[in-house]
Amino acid sequence: PDKGAGAAARARQAVLTKPPGSLGRLEWLAEWLAEWQRRPVPRLERVLVLVFAGNHGITRRGVSAFPASVTAQMVANFAAGGAAINQLCAAAGAELRVTALDLDAPTADFTEAPAMTEAEFLAAVATGYGAVSADIDLLCVGEMGIGNTTTAAALAAALFGGDGEHWAGRGTGVDDAGLARKRATVDAGLARHAAALSDPLAAAAALGGRELAAILGAVLAARHAGVPVLLDGFVSTAAAAPLARLAPGGLDHAVIAHASAEAGHRKLAAALGKEPLLDLGMRLGEASGAAAAVPILRAAVACHAGMATFAEAGVDGKE
Amino acid sequence: PDKGAGAAARARQAVLTKPPGSLGRLEWLAEWLAEWQRRPVPRLERVLVLVFAGNHGITRRGVSAFPASVTAQMVANFAAGGAAINQLCAAAGAELRVTALDLDAPTADFTEAPAMTEAEFLAAVATGYGAVSADIDLLCVGEMGIGNTTTAAALAAALFGGDGEHWAGRGTGVDDAGLARKRATVDAGLARHAAALSDPLAAAAALGGRELAAILGAVLAARHAGVPVLLDGFVSTAAAAPLARLAPGGLDHAVIAHASAEAGHRKLAAALGKEPLLDLGMRLGEASGAAAAVPILRAAVACHAGMATFAEAGVDGKE
């Protein structure tokens, strides 16, 4: 980060024609974007939304209200422009790219084996890493993968403690029996891989999700390229969370866009010390919460770049 | 409202390619817009932001951190395009119209006399009423007026009970002494006009704010024209609140866009039974919170209008 660019942005906010602090988080967002984009007046000309899709061996354990076939069907829906994220990207002026990761080869059932081999994990991370270039101004990450709220719950538990009861929620809408199966699946996975879970990357490989690994790679690439990140909901946040466990401040370049209605997300945000920007009761994934928050960042940048100062406008300051 | 249009919108939401309810308040917003626009698929082609400005006799009591001269200076800043609301309207694709109401003739100090005569009050209401036509798809209302958080606190107290301590906050940033003066001013106004305050419109005239009266008129006109409304912060919400006291459901066509950091706003929202859409720590007024929320409504409409149904996309439903 460029602390100088952040300080310059902060100094500019102090002289714009408004009571100091009265734009609230819009002021902070302008400063945060300045610091990570390394320019005192940040811009949002190129906003990229990356959605990664993967399939999960644990779906055979009845952890989702929808069949695993829906992952591929929704990828087709993304391609045809019919999903929520297509409309939200168009509304936000963002470019959407969807990457399906070996949908025909689901990860292994993590209650029985590591979800991915090291090679499979690194390949998925590399796919995400390679999808980010330094010429974008903001990255939004999201996912599609039937069963992946169970994966995310297991990973969150591995990284921050707690069990299936603490982290698993109803996802796309399972009933009480389904929720009990999700919790049991998480607990079985934690028990099966207990010896590996103290290493955040080993935990991500063992509990899996190729789409989660790709998100981790993309968020890491953004860090190296000076690209600020909007995380989507529970799954995306869990996917990126190993970076915060690997190094203090490892997710300082990322903001959580929306507090998902999925039960574990607020707990995970709190564990990461992050306050989501929006709270609209959404729980869809697909980067939908991230895309919905893009206009908030545009508003912050528009005010920062376009407002007159007290001196320019001839407006009296505080008495 | 057209309950049939709302029901049609609700039925469409149920078959779009997402788990039911997973777009949270975006689904509700699409249905609300449909109901008040009286069409199953709402639109946001023409979004109008009205900002009304007024001056307040109570400023002589030291209730603001800024001199009263700033009201006119900020109106000039709006005209020159240098204020936050100019940038926010441009970012939101909204049309901005600013109306200054007799800035050279502040209202009377309400601790000594009614802020406005009946004729003055009705003239301000009529100005706001006349600013709204049926050809707009969404109305945002906001205000500018040094001293008007004290006015709003007094009006909120008159409508919902409580005193200056309960309703007055730091506004643009008064110190402890200034806050004490605000509270005392509210209490003096409530005592001075106690006999009139059981009538919501009489309270609005006695405690005043020409810009508050104009907002009341605009929100009333929107109701008659079938135009949904986004209320801005504490002052705008207080300005419209008499309509909720005059008739149950009198503000059902209005949503509070943003929970202001000004202390009284959450209490006022709760008294009106409304949950603000955004919570970004803003406390600027000028319709800034309303304009910031316009893209959220655009996102809701984009999803509602553009998404494929399960049948259209060939996506399997719940198991």
C-alpha cells in the first residue's frame, strides 16, 4: 500500500465542502482505494468481477437443497446472461468473467480423503492468480458451487476454531435434517484432517473447493498487483481467509461487500475484524453482494474526485 | 398502490434462477416499486432528486457549528456542481433540482413565535407539491439548511414524544455546549407551542423549516402521482413524518435510504416502523444518502427485469 497516497486522500477529504466526516464510510473508502491503488485520487474505470465455479464431493452427503447438476447449469446461465450476477454487473458497469474448474471431476468427499491433492489445489490457486492483471482498478470475487457453504463452514472452523454447529447455516435453503447433515459433515471433515489444519493452505486443500482455491489465488494476485478487492459473501470470504491467517494484514486490501444472511458470515467477518459495507439480506453468492456494492465505491470516488473545496466554492468553514 | 402489480412481481421473483429469497431486500424492493409504480416490472428511467433549502430563525441561538450564511453558499455550490450531491446524482444517473426557499427571510425563532404563519407554511408545501410530476419513476428528497437538525428534532419530538435530550444530536458537529443549546432550544419550542402540537401539520408550521414543509409537499405529491420515494436522513424523514401521523400507512410509498449517524434518525426510523437500506455512517443531508441508495434500487430492478426463470434457463429446482 502507498501510505502517502492514502494521507493525501485524507487531507483532501478534510477540505471538501461538507462537515468533516459527514460522508462516513464513503470518505474511508476513498482513502482505502487511494492507498491500495497507489494514487491520491483513485479511479474505477475498470472493475472486474471474477466468478469461479466448482463441484464438491460432499454433495453426496445431502448437504444442499439443490442437486449438484445445478453448478454446471448455472454456469450456462451465466454464459447466457440470465443470472443475477449478469444483471448486477451490467448495472454496476463491471466486466464479468466466469471460470468453471473441472466441473466433471468434483473434489473428493472431505470426510473420507483430502478434497484436493496438493497439485490440484495449486492448479486451482494458479487459475485464480492468473485471472488478475495490474490494469484493473477493482476486483470483485464470487463463486458458484452446489454444496460449497458446507465447504466454507469447514474451512472457517479450521481457521478460526468452532465446529459445524457454529459455522454451518441453511445455505440455499436446507431443512432441519439437511442442516444436521451439514453440521455432521463439517465435524467429520475436521476430525478426518485434524493433523493438517494448523496450516491454513493445507486446510484449504484438505477441505477444498476448487472455486475457493481460485478465489484465494485471485485475491493474492490482487495484493501483488495493487488492486483493491471486494469480497462477496460467506464462501468468498472463507476462501480468502487463509491469507489473513498466513500474515497479519493479509486481507487489508479487501473489504467485505455485504453481510450475507448465511449464518456464518457475520461471525467470519468479525473474526477477520471487518465490517461489511451492505446488509441487504442477500445470500446468493455469484459475487452478487460484491457487485451490488460497486456503486457505493463509485459514489465514494465521485465525491472524492469531483467535489469543490471550501476555498474553491467560497463556503465559510466552522465558526 | 396496485396490489396486483406487487403480487405479479412477487410471483416472478419466485421463479427466477436463484434460491427463493436469496436476493433479500432486492426482491422486496422490486415488489415495492412494482406496487407503487403500478406495473409488474418497475423501471427507473427517470429518477429525480429534489433538494430544498431554507434558513432558520433559531440559528441565532448557537445551534450549529456553521454560520447561517452557509445555506446560501451551499446553494451556490449546488448550482456550480461542486457539492457531494452533484457527484452522487451523476454517479446514480439521477436528475438534481435545487429549490431555495426565501433564504433572505429566515423562519421566526420558534422559541418566541411560530416559525411560519399558515400562509408561509402552505406556500412552502405547495412549492414542494408542485415540483413532482407523474412522469418520474422515483423521487429522492433532501435538504440544506443551517440549523435544521434542531428543527427536525423539535418536530420529531412533537410528533412522537420525547424531548430535546432524546432527539437532538451533534448535527454538522457542535461541541458539548452547542449540543446543550440545541436541546434547550428544542425544549423551549415544545413548551412555547404545546397547545398546537397535537395537530401534525400545525406542529410542522410552528416548528418549521420551509425546506421541511416543501419536502412534506413533495412526498405527498408523490403519493398522489404513484411515485415511490427515497427519504434521505434525519431532517428529510422528520419533514415527511407528519404524513404518517395524519394517516396510517401515509408513508408506505417511502423508504428510508440511509440510517444517518445523526443521533435521532434511528429512533425516528423505528418510530415509523422503517428499516433504512444503507448504514454507511453518513450525516450530510443534501439527499446524499438517498442518492447513494439509488443504485441499490437499480440493482433490484435489473435483477427483476433481466433474470431468466428456472424454466427458461433449464436449471433444476430444489430437490
